[in-house]
Amino acid sequence: MEPGRGGGLPVHLTPYASANAAAAASAGATEAPGSAAAMQAYGHSGPAFVPGAGSKVDLVVTGSMLTGNAGTPDPFVVMYTKASGIHDWVELGRSETQRSNSAPHFQRRFQVDFRFELYQEVRLAVFDRDSADSEDLRYHQLIGITDCVLGRIVVSKSITAELINVQRRTGQKPGSVTILAQESADSNSHVLRFAISPSPDLHPSTAPPPAAAQPSGPSKRLPTTGLSSVFHKHKPTPDQTQQQPNTGVAGDPLITIVRSDAFNEKWTKVYESAPLAAGHPCEIVISASRLCEGDERRPFKIVLVTGDPQKRSIVAFVESSLASLRNLQPNVQLPTNPSGAFMFHGLREERGRTFLDYFANRMLDINLVVAVDFTSSNGEPSIPGTLHHIDKAHGYPNQYEAAMRAIGNILSIYGADQQIAAYGFGANLPPEWKVSHSFALTGNPLQPFCRGVDNLVEVYKTALSTVQLYGPTVLSEVIRTAATIVARNLESAPVAAGPRKHTYTVLLILTDGVLSDADSTVREIIRASGLPMSIIVVGLGGEDYKKMAWLDASGADGGSGTRLQHGNQFAQRDTVQFVPFGKFNGD
């Protein structure tokens, strides 16, 4: 990781959608009302919206005043990309050659996957073609190179940059290029809405009592080829069981969708609904790219499951494709395997807004709240090698500072005011020396904001020299603090004419991985899941991350793969991502 820039951690923002739309696991981009109940829990009653993350972006390149070594050049462009944590440039593609043209408009459109949460760089190398027979770049004259950050291109819609060529003679300018960002036609903006209802015999609350067992005859088994690995979880370890909260109610039926890969060899879960109410259809909102990756004939299975979140039982399923759904009339029955049916109520397709729309039209700001673990399990800061140690001799950043810079430098591209709210937890505070699990690093609870990443690091180091590391590791209070800030911002947002500007908040929790308040933490995450807010938990040091990774419902890096539940309360969407820092720190 480059100091001061950071490698970037792969963060995801899932859609902010209403519970009755059951869009918790989709990556669709739709306007949907928020959960009034969730926001009222934090003193806010109005709706809010955040679009789904991820877009395919076409980059269009033009040149101006390009100069060759021998007059007007025959230019072509080679585009390279480099993502966070990757040290090498990867060639994305090459344009056509424009003959004898110093101001070319290249026809080739370079498509890239834009992920706002990654620090993605783009390099353009412009060459003057010297050989019609060779594609080896050594046989062509380099006109110049320029590097850009993809996020800045998207936010600005276009960027003009001067080409650089250190091999050129002094005073001989190679020219400039303009890069224009446009959303690709096959991006996540294509949103599908459809509704299905399981037949009464498939729903536990309405199904007839089971018939008495027959003394003979073959049993009818549900063929679940390819699905077992998706739904049958491994038994949790004793450590995981200790950390997981009392989930109370289990076994409510819900709908999941699993998508086949391009070779029909592996199934991946792409959607999970809220628990189904008897007699009510399941409304599904999902992007076409997530459902079938742009292939309308790609098979997927709509599966009715029940049972404990750690091990789902498959009740029935039907296999279909987007092409098949498009050919269905509303209110038709789809027979399920091994028995029963799903009532298909109809399909609606629409173009929803994506992050690209909101960034490009300056309708979205990203706010950052940082929470730092000051518990004693981090080790004594004065001892080299401990997580909070400040290396004054060489200036090397510790893991906390490196993580702050990695995330902060990414999100600062999209924030308008560069204000970062900074909190700590798990320390004894002067003068009473009582433990606090949510305190402003600035020392002023009424003004917890820092101006940019450099000021954040300064405030962190000052707080480290002031407080006493203590414990235990309690996350619920700082999650509640961040959620309250989000809800109050929503309440106080001015009503302006024209398109509404939206704000999304990312709570970055930096911790050494030992969680003490699992029950309370899950309750606060569920309460906040209706707010325009995501939580990134970054695990530092060498702790056993399995003790915290289950908060992540994505299934990545040891996550649970199921939505968080506490009693009969479910998270509206997956808002938590756990990231082991060492995985993205060049290790």
C-alpha cells in the first residue's frame, strides 16, 4: 500500500429499500421509501433513499494538439487500469488508429466496472503508429502518458489532462486528452420488479397437517443438485456460537434466488427476501445484471426455504430465466419441485438510478464516520509492533492510520465538505478516568468533525496520547451514535427546488476483532438498517476474525451469508461488511 494514498478496501453498499419490497439482497438501483419504523427509532420519520452500488462505465477518449516526432501523428490509445491493492497496470484495450490526425475522436469505447468504494486508476498511453504490421508497442513512438482516478472522471463527467513524455525534447509538448465517462447500456440501471406467492400447501402456517406415514412405497425426495452448498452451512465453532446473539424466532419461510454461472456448474445466491406473511405475495426488486449478468437465458432458481439461518431447508423451487419470465402472462402458476406452485403476478422492467447517475449529476455526497478501538487488547502503544504504536523515528504509519488513509482517501473524492466525524471506544477518559464506548476524538462531543484525512490522523494521535486504553470492545454505542447523526441529518435536510441531493454515510469501525456485546450490536445494526448508512468493520492485527465476521451477511471473509436477525426482527438489508485489513495491505 502506498503511504498517503492507501490501497483501498472492497466496500459495498447495498440498496436502501423498503422492507415490503424485500430488496435486501439485490443490487438494484431503485427509488423506494425507507422504513419509517427504523428511522423513528432514531428520531426521524421521513423517507430517504440511496441507490444501489456498481455501474459499468464507458470511457470515450479524444485528443487535442497531439504531436508526433515527424509531423502530424497517426495516433492510437492504449488504456490500462489498476485497482486498489494491485501494484501492476493491466491493459484494458486499444483504440483504432486515426490516420494523420492531431485532434482525434476515437470510436473505441473502453468499458470498466466502476466501484466507487475502490481507488481505481486509469492510465492512457497515446502512441504514433509507425508500423502497420506489428502490435508490439516497441515498434511505435510514444506520444505521451497520463494517469487519472476513475472516481474523479465519473464525478466530473469528463477530465482533460496534459500528456507527459519525459523522453521528449524540452519545450515540445505532446498534447492533451479528454476522457468522457458515460454509463454503459448493460449497467445495473436495468431494474426488474416481479411478485410471486407460494401456494398455500407450501406455507407452514396454511399447509394441511402431514398425512400419516405409509408403511411402504418409495419416498419422494427433493432434487437439490447444486443447491446444497448454497444453503447448508457448516456448524458454527464454539467460539462463533459464543459470539452470536440470541436470535430467538427461527424457521420463518422466505424466498431466495440463486443464479447459475456461465457454465451451469455453480449456483450463487443473489437475493433473499424478508420472512413471508401467509397470503401476501413476495415483491422482488433486483437489477438485471445481478439476476442474470446481462444474459437473459442464464438459468436461475426461485427457492422457498425455511429453518434456522445456519442451515436452511429447501421446501420447493422452480427454475426459470429472464427470457422465460418475459414470456409469461400475469397471474399464472409455475409448478414447483417436488410439489405445489408459485403464483407469478407479473414482471415490470424499468430504468433505475445508479450511483453513476447520482455522482455525475452531483446529487449524492458520501459522509464518513470513523470509530477507533482504544481497548487494551491492542497492546501498549509505547511498545514497537503494537497496533497503536507511533513510529516517530521513521514515520511509518501503524495499521490504524493506514486504514484511515485507505478508506478516507477513496471517499474524499465524493464528499463535498471533507468533514469526517471521529469517535473512539473502549478507553478511560480524563479527568474521571471512566470508560467510554463512544467519545469524540476531538475532545468536544458537540464538534466531533475533522477536516480531511490528515486532520483525522492528527486528532487520532492526540487522543491516543490523552486517553488510557481499557475495554471491553463494545460496538453498539458507537453504531447508535452514527445512526443518530444520520437520522438527524435527514430530519434537518432542507427542502429545495429541483432534484433532491442525497447523502450516504459510511461508518468505518477499526478494531482488533474481539467483540464483547454481540446481542446489543446486532440490535443496533438492525435498527439502523433502514437508514442510508453502511458499516465497514476492519479487523486489524492477528486476532481470530471469525468472532466478528459473522456480522457480515455477504458471506465473504467468513461472513454468515444470511441477514441478521434478533428475535422476530430482521435487518432490512446487508449493511455490514467485514474486512481483514492484512488481506488488502500488500500481504
